[in-house]
Amino acid sequence: MIGAIRGWSTRRKIGVGIVLTWVFGTAGLGVAFGLNGKKNSSFLPQDEFKILNWAHLFGPIYLNKVVLYLVLAALITCGFMYWVARRMQLRPNRVQTAVELAYGIVRQQITGDNMDDSMSRKWFPFVATLFFFILVSNFLGYLPLPVNTEPLEELHIFGAHLPNFQLYAATTNISFPLTLALLVYIAFNGEGIRAHGPIGYVKSLIPAGVKGGMLALIFPIEILSNILRLLSLTIRLWANLLAGHMLISFMSGGLAVILGLKWLAWALLPFGVIIYMFEAVLIAGLQAFIFAILAAIYLGSAVSEQH
């Protein structure tokens, strides 16, 4: 048996060691603290997403963790693009290659495939800004930055009193996706009115061939469908990021705290890590892509004769 283990690769030994540590750790915690827990009513998972204002800046503007994350996302997006632009070279490095690939996706697949060339050139900066800003905001939401809404929970570092580290994304606050969706909604309806005129744009919402009695049924549905685009853009981005962060929280100890089961925190930790990797690697980029491509589709369809 020992000889067989010695013949294993390093990767296999590490994998088996992790599995055994997880199994025996779960069993050990279950024996040490018992399998029965006591429900914890003082811990509320929704407090992670509570927004408390830290300081009043001016007018209706307050500093809170949503504003902090949005400012950080804007600074990182602008700073990173400026840094890449200043270092463009004929033989691109990996960073430049990745940025050029993302640029090509937005220019060709997102705007180019959904608009004519002149309109694509006009709206590419807007759609690209949406894509990169949402992408950075989503990625930033998977970094444990020192922000929290509970003023009594503090992290002490070299005498400084800081909020605890937590995973938080500005897109889990519905006001942020709603604001972006409003920008897109105003943009594509304004473009449609500019192209067709107010009455012509309303007529363009009606599918070709719909006349007579069917018009009275289809017309309200098409108007409602146009309005619901605002909700679909908002809810798709908000709900996906919120659900992902809640799953990570639950699987990384939140559910164990609620149920009062210490062994459950260890048992669910691998699933929390898997969900975290899935969200950070796939969902963050996918939701930015979906929001940007829907914006391009809505802009392109607004100037077409028929939706």
C-alpha cells in the first residue's frame, strides 16, 4: 500500500490529502461539537447587503460601500485602460493581447453584428464602456475589501479601526443595475425616435403584417415589451450577482452559523470555493457580456423598420 502511494504523482497525493482532510475534519467536528445545532437568530445574512451611509458628501450624495465600490471600479477601469494604451506595442504581451481580444469582441460580436457600420462606430464607445465598467465592477465584487455595514464589527490593523473584510459587489444593490439600464433605455428609445420620428418609432414597434383587430391586441403587448426591457436589463444583472454572492456566503459558513452546526461550515467549504471560482471566472464576465450585447441589440433594433 505504501509502495503504491509512493508511486502516485504529486498532484494525486495533494488531491487525496485534501479529500481525506475534508472527510476526517467534518467527522471530527461532528464528534467534537455534536450533530445537533441550535438555530442562530442573531445572524442575519441580509445584513451583508445592508447599506448604511458613512458620511454626507454634498446634496443628496452620501458615502457608503456602494459609492466606494463604484468609485474604485471607475478608477480601476480608467487607470487600467490608460496604462495599457500607453504601453501598446507591435508584439503585444499577454495583457495587451487580452485587452485587444476584449476590444475585438465588443467591436465585432457585440456592436458590429447588431448595428450597421456607421451606427456601430457611433455607439461602440458607449457599449464598450458599459462592458468594461460592469466587468471590473463584477470582478471587484469577488475581492474581500474591508467594508461592512455593521459599525460595531471592526478590524484592527496597526491601531486603525477598519470595517471587516467581506465580499461585496455594487451590482448586488439594485440601484446600480437600474441606473445603467435607464441609460440604455433612454439611449435606444432616443435613437429610435431620432431615426423614425416619435410616431414612426411607435409604428416600428408593431410587427409587420399586423392589422385590424389584431392590432388592438398586439400594440399594447409591444409597448409593454419595450417597457419591460428596462426591468429585464436591471433584474438579470442584479439577480445573478446577488444570488451568486448569497450562495458563496451560505456555503462558506453562513448556513452553518444560522443553523448552529460547526461541522457544516467545514463540510460545505469546498462547495463554497467551487461556487466562488465559478462566479468569479464565468459569471462576472458573462453578465457583463450579456448586458452589453442586449444594449447593442436594443440600439440596433430601435432604428430598424420593424422590431
